[in-house]
Amino acid sequence: MSDVLAARFQMAMSLAFHIIFAVVGIGMPVLMVIAEWRWRRTGDATYLELAKRWAKGAAVLFAVGAVSGTVLSFELGLLWPGFMRYAGAIIGMPFSLEGFAFFTEAIFLGIYLYGWDKVSPRAHLAAGVMVAVSGAASALFVVMANAWMNTPVGFRAIDGSLVDIDPIAAMLGPASFPEALHMIIAAYAATGFAVAGIHALVLLRTPGSAFHRAALAIGLTMGVPAGLVQPLSGDISARYVARWQPAKLAAMEGQFRTERGAPLRLGGLPNESARNTPYAIEIPRGLSLLAYHDPRAEVKGLEAFPRSAWPPVAVVHISFQVMVALGGYLVLVGVWVMARAIRRRPLAESRWLMRAVTIAAPMGFIAIEAGWTVTEVGRQPWIVFGLVRTSDAVTPFTNLVVPFVAFTALYFFLGVVTAWLLYRLVAKSAP
Amino acid sequence: MTPAVVVAVVIVIALIAYAVTGGADFGGGVWDALAHGPRRREQRALIASALAPIWEANHVWLIIVVVLLFTCFPRAFADLFIALHVPLSLMLVGIVLRGSSFIFRAYGSKRLAAQARWSRLFAAASIVTPLVLGASIGAIASGGVTRSLHLLDRGDSSAGEMMVQLALRSWLSTFDLTVGLLTLAGFAWLAAVYLCVEAKDDALRDDFRARALWTLASLVALMVLAPLAARAQAERLYHALMDQWWSWPYVGITAVAAAMSGWALWSRRFQLARLAAPAVVALVLGGWALAQYPYLIPNRWTIADAAAPPITIELVLIAVALGSIVLFPSLIYLMRIFKKEDAPGVPGNELTTDD
Ligand code: HDD
Ligand code: HEM
Ligand code: HEM
């Protein structure tokens, strides 16, 4: 394995690992705060019990999130010193702000998890709100850094270095708003459905449990609205991609030819050498309509770009299909839940709905991994779009396959232990 | 002071903050490993309850150091992370295992065998990480990093030679290892001193008082040894530290602070010891920074040469100032909640007692 490839795999693996815990760090505090708030409003001890149980699981997940995030911030230097040398001064601003968000998150998390009988109930709830707010803020800032890699602005590039830089303009580039919005909603959708799914699984066995019904309701309260609006925010993302990264859009859609009234492809397997995407269901003019809101708009195909500027087409296309398909499933389940809730029929009494929600549990997370694959692999061969190639940014340190294997093994171990601990926590609460 | 120098000072302060807070958390792991005597279990419980609410927050200081470095001194950051690839990777593994084993032990199975397994991992990671962190700092100071980078620039070594140079020669001189030991001893000492204050019963407090006194003795020995090693291997550092008008007063103040903390421990003035001990650590780190000034990496990057464009530095300083307005009150609030002198003892943490 070449060093660049090992570095890319290590980065991708670390990010794919961290993002799961980061997403829980954004979503879980909201659920705990809702449960605790319900307890204070209703006096029903079920909600307090729920908040405390969730807090236990969250404590483990937060710790793994913190250590895997630390790994990432080191890896920026360990793997991509060329990138940091080039872009540190301009991309560092959101990371610095993120540092302060981490501080507030960690401080109030400590108070939330270990301060149940050390601070007043109101202060405790407020600490939970602080954790939720700073979790979302961390996501906002770090995604701004990623957005700059996708749509770099706020500088002039001269002779391989950046001059006249404006870090604030760089933070507020065209990708920032769509990416941050889509990511934060994704976090709420994924966590909400995951939590609801776990409790739905228990409810399939004990449909009467008030504890699990309350948990299901709170999980869905967060997950369903987020799942329903996610396609709208995905549309905003797709339109910025169409405008700023047309090669990525073409790869997402398996669109090789430049054409007016391009079709939307569902499924299909892009073939880079034959330059077509067979086995797809094509919806005429669908792509032009979605990407430009005009059924006759011209969509650039990959052939409009030199071969060396193509991302790996099949990976990007398939990941995109996976994300959209899972998003579609979450919308369906969301509509079903809403339909039952509006008629005031207890959700837990529909076994089919409980099965559907259980199946939804991992879907948000899979969609997130797929979506990031679209964003990151779709940006290739660039690390900073249009400016720096990934191969020029890698460290001169060699044998990078060694750290890649070592960190993969380490994360595998962490993942297994974490999953086992969570399983124990859930199994204990199930009758 | 130019804005770049101000940021450099902020970075040193953040590093000191990490050492006196996060460092002590590693020290706690050392004492977990060395827990012995009739009150073994109580010692471990005290350490765990002292760490649980604060270690994640303490740890963020390190992130701040890294982030400020790459934002404000991107070229020096890139060089450091190339030359110190191996120790920094080891340190990362240590950080990951320390944090995760601690939390797995607290929330996992309460069976003794399982607890013992996580304890061993927690202890090993708590010992290795400070050693490697210290050796990395030693390697910057002693010029090992600079030598590797020069060789890399010259580009006339074979890939294999370069690999060996980067992996082993950047950071393993006697001086670097001495600094590693010094760091380990310093962190353990801080932890022992803080635990004296945290302990709620006298016998337990005496356990940690004895440990604090012993570690102080070894720390002083290392503080004498380090300059000797520096004289042989980090000459520039030695002269920069020892040949200034402020050299002897500075060493004097450090010695007084160390002596004071020893006396405070001896005479059971634990609150005083808790102030004096971090002051000693701050003085040692500050001395290193002063000796290296104006260099970030000796003979390679001065603060001025490595600095990012002024606009970045200024914006970061504004962000640090605004961030501090939120950060410090929150930190004080956290410490007030969990580190009040009269706080009732927390036996383990209540979330984990069922099982
Ligand atoms: C719960 C997770 C989830 C769901 C249901 C969806 N997405 Fe998504 N998507 C993400 C989670 C996600 C993500 C992982 O969060 C990404 C990666 C980068 C980003 O900003 O969000 C992403 C990226 C992403 C991008 C690429 C943005 C870029 O390259 O910067 C587009 C165009 C879409 N999404 C579009 C959609 C559409 C049209 C959806 C319709 C159902 C959809 N997403 C559902
Ligand atoms: C928001 C913060 C993120 C930043 C700053 C970031 C940054 C980077 C960097 C520096 C690389 C290496 C260079 C490259 O291969 O282009 C990379 C690659 C990659 N990242 Fe991200 N990333 C972020 C989020 C994510 C997330 C959450 C995922 C989750 C799955 C992800 C998936 C990947 C993948 C798959 C690659 C490898 C691409 C390839 O080699 O084709 N990224 N990212
Ligand atoms: C290159 C990319 C990234 C870097 C360098 C990075 C860095 C970090 C670091 C250092 C931490 C630990 C903070 C602590 O000690 O408490 C952390 C945690 C966190 N990160 Fe990331 N991160 C990256 C990608 C992401 C992405 C894509 C997201 C999400 C959208 C994210 C959201 C979070 C959140 C919410 C936490 C707190 C999690 C917790 O404590 O459970 N990060 N990250």
C-alpha cells in the first residue's frame, strides 16, 4: 500500500469512527434534557430514571468521542503536514473556536453526569442545555473547516502559498451553511431514530412498559422532524455542489455526458472505462430539475473534466444512493409515526411500526457515513478543492501502513468494548 | 511584544495548564498502579472519584495547544509533527487507552478480574503517555527535532536511514529521556499533592502525603540531573537557560517554590502545597520556554518567522479573549462544585454502584 493511500485510509477510518460518537455527542444531550425537563414538569419519576439511564450510556460514548477527536486533531499534523503548512492559518479559525466549544461541552458534561446531587435541579438542567448547545457548536465549527476544503474562498493563491487571507470570509464560504445545516439535522435524526429503535426493540417484547414508551416518544420527538426535513436540506446541499463542484455532482449521479434535461438515476453501477451507468432507473429530466430547479438546465458530465480530475465515480455514486435511500426510509417511518400520533393511537401497540422503527435504528448512522463518503471521496483528487492535491499534502514520514494498521486495531478494540458495554446497559434495563 | 509572541505565550500558558491539570490526571493513573497497603481500595476509589468529573475538561487544554500551534505557527507545527511522528503517535495511543480504560472500568462489569484488567491498562497508559510527552519536549529543546529536519531537507539520506532517524534519533537522547522521567515524576507528584487535599480521612491523606514527599525527592534529583544532561546534549538550551542575568534568580525562585511545597507537605499545610506544587511545574515549563525564546524549534523556526499572517494571529487573540470570558467562569464553577474543601466524600461514583 502506498503511503498516501495508507494515510487516506487512516484518516477516513478515524473520521468514520469519530463521527459516530460526535453525532451521539450532539443528539444525546438533547434527549437527556427533554427527559429531565419532562420529569420536572410532570413529576413522573419514569422520566428521571430515563435521563439517568441515558446519561450512563452517554458517559461512555462521550469519552470515546473525546479521545477519538483528539486523535483526529493530531492526525492533521501526523498525516497531512503539507496541508496544514499550506492552510493552517486560514482553516485554523473554526478549529480554534471549536476548541472553546469543546471546553464548555466537557465542563458542563462533567457537571451533568456527576453533579446530580451537587447542584440545584435547575442548574443541572441548565448544564444539560449547555452541553447540547456546545455539541452543536462544535459540529458547526468543524464542518466550517471541512466546507472550506470543499469551496475554498477568502485568499489569493500565489506560487503555492496563500496571500491576503481572510479567515472570516473563509469560514463563511458557500459550502458552510448547507453542510452545517445538513450535518446538524443528520445528527438529530440519527440519534433520535437510534434511541427510538433500541427502545422499540424492547417494546416488541414488553409492549406495556411505561419506561420504554416514554423513551420511544422522546427519541421520535427528536428524530422524526429531523428525518422529515432532511431531504429539504439535502436539496440545498445538492444545489451548492452542482454550482461549486460539478465533477462531484456528476460522480454522485453517474452522469458522464454533458446534457440538457439530464435524468435522475436511481441505483445503477457507474463504469468509468465504458463511461456509462447501466442498471439504473432513469427519471427523465429529474437531475436537471433537482439540481437547478429547471427541467431543461444543462448538467455537466464527467467528460467535461480531465480524467485526472475525476473522483472515484462508483464509490461516490453508490454512497449517494445509499444515503438517499435511507433518508427515504426515515421519511416513510416518520410519516407513519405522525399519522398514528395525530390519531392519538399509542405507537407501541402497532407491532409493525415497532418493527419499522427498530430497523431504522442504525439507518441514520449509515446515512451519515455514506454522506461523508460522498463529500470526501467526491472531493478527490483534491484535499483543498482545485488547489492542493491530496498526494502533495501527505507527510514525508514513510511506512504509514504501520500506524494505519495499529490505529485500526485500536479502534476495533474500542468499538467492540463500547458496543458490549452499551449492550449490557440496555439488556439490564430490559425485563 | 508582537502579537505572535503573545500567542506563543498563550500556548505556553495552555501547556502549563495542561500539565498542572491533565498532567495530574495521568499522575492519578500512576498512583492507581502503585496503590498498595491496607487502604489500596480506598486509594483507588479516591483517585477515580477525583478524576471522573474533570478529566475530559482538563484534557481539552492539550487540544487548545495543538489547535493554536497549527493555526498560528503552521509551518513549525508541520515540522514538529513530521519529526516527532513516532512519539506523538505513541502518546496518542496512550491518551486513547487511558481515557477509554478509565471509563470502561467505571461503567463496565464490576467483577474483580474485569476491573483489574482495565486498571492495568489504565495504569500502563498513564505511565507511558507522560514519558513520551516529556521526551518529545526534550527532543525539541535538545535539538533532536532540528537535526532530523535538516537531514530531511538535505535529502541525501536513503529512505531507510531517514526512517530510522525520524523514528528513533529525533527523540531518544539521554537528555530527552531524562525530561520524560522528569515529566512522569512531576505529574505523579502533582497528583499525590492534590489527592492529599481531596482525601477525606486522615489515614488516606497520610498515604498520599508519604507518596508526595518521596516523589518530590526524586523530582528534585531529576531537576538536578536534567541540566547536567543538557550540558552534554542540549548545550544551546543549557547556555540559554544558565547564562542570562535572570538565570540564577529564576533557578532560585524555582528552588524556593519546591522547598516551600516540601515544607508545606511536611507540616501538613496541604492547601499551601496545592498552590506551591503547580507553581513549581509552571516555573520549570516557563524556564524551558524562556530559554528557547525566540525560537519555537531551536535553530529552525523563530516565533516571528513561523508566524501565520497578522490577521490570523489577531483574530485568534480576539477569539481567545472572548473564549476566556466563557471559559474561566465555567472552569471555576466546575472546580467549585467538585473540588470544594468541605464537599462530602464521593465514594466511587454513584452512577456505577449498582451491579
Ligand atoms: C441522517 C443522515 C442523512 C440523511 C437521511 C441524508 N443525508 Fe445527505 N449527508 C449527510 C447525512 C444525511 C451527511 C453525512 O451529514 C453529509 C456529509 C457532509 C454533509 O454536509 O452532510 C451529507 C452530504 C450530502 C450531500 C453532499 C454535500 C457535499 O458534498 O458537501 C448531498 C448533496 C446530500 N447529502 C443530499 C442529501 C439528500 C438529497 C438526501 C435525501 C434524502 C439526504 N442527503 C439524506
Ligand atoms: C468535518 C470535518 C472533516 C474534515 C476537516 C475532514 C478532512 C479530511 C482530510 C484532511 C482528509 C485526507 C485527505 C483526502 O483524502 O482528501 C479526508 C479524507 C477522507 N475523509 Fe474527511 N474530513 C471531515 C469529515 C469526515 C467525516 C465525518 C467522514 C466520515 C465518514 C469523512 C470521510 C473521509 C474519507 C472517506 C476520506 C478519504 C477520501 C479518499 O481517500 O478518497 N470525512 N478528510
Ligand atoms: C477533522 C475533523 C475533526 C477533528 C479534528 C475533530 C476534533 C475533535 C476533538 C479534539 C474532540 C475532543 C474534544 C474533547 O476532548 O472533549 C472532538 C469531539 C467532538 N467532535 Fe470532533 N473532530 C472532527 C470531526 C468532527 C465532525 C465531522 C463532527 C461533527 C459534526 C465533530 C463533532 C464533535 C463533537 C460533537 C465532539 C464532542 C463529542 C463528545 O465529547 O462526545 N467532529 N472532536
